[in-house]
Amino acid sequence: PAAELRAAVDAATALRDEVRETNVAAVGAAAAAAEAQVRITTCVAAVRRIGASLADRDAALAALIADVEETAAEKLRALDVRVASLERKVDALTSGELSPAQQLQRIREALPRAADATQHARRVQQAMAGKYVAGTRDADVAALKSWALEGAASLASPAGGGARVRVVVGIRGAGKSVLLARLVEELGYRTSSGASGAAVAAGGAGGGAGVATDAATLVPAADAGAGAIVIPHFFDHSNVRVAAPAALLENVACCLAERLPEYRRALSQSGIHAPERNAVATPDLFDALLLEPLAAAYGGDGGEDGLSAPRARVVVVIDALDEARETAGLLHAVLLRRGAR
């Protein structure tokens, strides 16, 4: 029995040692597994970062490609305009003066925002027509139309005190845009002899829904002649193409060119195709597009500035003046430039 007991003790001791070794191995395996898990987690995070970096790089490359394409397209458009301008100049040199159609085409190509303003005005007209209720503000429309088209004798002379600019003010939703859209519609169907220009504008919130006026004296009138030239412009802060003051000036210039042959000829022969034109300040653009060609077409025999008015009444209807960008520059150009020449 003693020998057997010793053998059993030895076997138990060996088994215990084996169990200890197994536990140590198990602990080592667990530690290795935990370390492997940490490494796997680190690798997954690295892969995700790489994926995010690749996505950012792809987005940056896409933006860069789009920017390059847009820049290239702008350069090509500018080159096309320049080539077209050179072609027209060659045609003019080889075949004499441009025809009226060619003159107008040159002006329209140089002043693309005028077409945008015309299309926008049509959309606004259609939208406002749906809001108009028959019989609403008919008296206001009639008064504005009479003032703009038939004008009292005082309109023709600064000494007469006639208002050359009328401003429609009212709270938001008072119906200013509907009123002016209705006025444009009325003016578009009727012509009247006259010689002086007039401007009607709708501005921001005022003291009420009524009509208020402000005046600035323009050029003295000449003899009565052709029907009125009606030029509507609807500013819209959400439309960059029509919200810039330059868009109004281009719109007025194109509309005048369509109706006044002398002005069209003078404007087409001016530097309206110069690349730096888009960078000039609004007052300078006002001079370049309106005052200078008007002076070239009608200057020399009237007015304190040496200008005589064209033989047509010009009515400019401006809506949402408060939505124009750089309003101060616009007012300076249109109303304050040499006392509204």
C-alpha cells in the first residue's frame, strides 16, 4: 500500500503540474486573442479612415474637375464672343456700316442679361395676372398711366415742377407688384405721343398701401413723336441675373436700341464688347450704356448737358427695388448721376 500511495501521489503531482501548464497556456492564448482583437480593431479603423480619405479625395477631384470644366467653358464662351466680335468688325470693314439687324444682334450679344430680364418679366407678368382681381386699384393704375403717358405740360420743363420719377411704397403684401404688373400691361397696349422719359418704381415697406411720389428732373422734352417705349424690370433677390443693377441698365439699353435707330447705331459702335465692361462700376456702366450713346445720337441741340430727348416717351417700370443688389450704386447711377441727366 505504501508504494501504491506514493505512486498515486506522484501521479497527482504530475497531473497538477500539467493542469498548471494548461492554465498558463490558456492565459497566454487569451492574452494573444485580446491582442489580436486590438490589432483587428485598429486595422478596421485604419481601413475606415483610408476609405473616408479616398471619398474626400474623390469629392475634391470631382470639384476640381467641375471647376476646371466651368473655367474652360467660360474661357471658350469668352473666346467665342471675341471671335464673333472680330468677325463682325471684319464684316463691317469689308461691307461698310452694319445693318440695323446686325447692330441689334451685336448689342444683344454684348448685353445678355437683357434677355434674362425680359424672360423674367414675362414670368412675373403671368404670375401677377393670376393674382389680379378685376376692379382692384383701377384708380391707381389709371392715375399712373395718365401720368406716365399723357403727362401734364409741367413734365416737359424743370421749371414746371413735374415729377419725373414716381415711387410706389407699401407694406409687404399690399399689392405693389400686382399693381405695377397691371400698369405694364396697360402701357403695353396703348401708345401716346410724348418726348420725355418717366420712371415708376416699387420699393420696400412704407407707411401703408397707398401711393407716394418722389421726383427728379430729367432732360427737357423735345417735340412729340413716336409711341411710348415701355421698359419693365422686375428685381428678384433670388435671381442673380436680374438682381444686379447692371441687369437693369442692360435691359433699358436693349429696349431703347430696339426702338431708337440713332441710339442703336451709336451703342453698336461704342465699346460695349470690351472685356473690362463687366468690371466697371454701375455709374460708369450707366454712362457707357446710356448717357454716352444718347449724347452721340441726340446731343448738341438741347438741355443744359447738350442733350436733346429722343422723339418718344420712355417709361421705365421697376418692381421690387429693395431686392436689387447694391441698391445704393443703382440709385447713384440712375437718380443722382449729374442730377439725373
